[in-house]
Amino acid sequence: MAKSNDGAPGIDGVTFEAIEESGVESFLKQIQDELVQHTYQPMRVRHLRTSLLFGLVGA
């Protein structure tokens, strides 16, 4: 769904095109291996203040 909506890259900066170029199966296998081996390290989440999003700063 995200791809069909021209979704932006994730927090890690990896695009759909980059995943497809390197191979979807190998990408999924790598993630699976990291999860099984308990070595997966999720990236930190970017926080966006909703007040900035809606222009409410200084209101």
C-alpha cells in the first residue's frame, strides 16, 4: 500500500527501489535472520511535534 501511494523511504532511508534492486527475498531473509538470532536493532523513531505539524506554535 505504501508503495502504491509513492511512499517515502523509511527512517533508515531505504527506498522500495533499493530493496527491489538488491532483491526482495534477500532483504526479507536478512531481516528474518536478525529476528531469529535476536540481533535485530530497530532504528530510533523520529518524533514530530504535532504543534509544529499543525502550525500551532506561538498560538
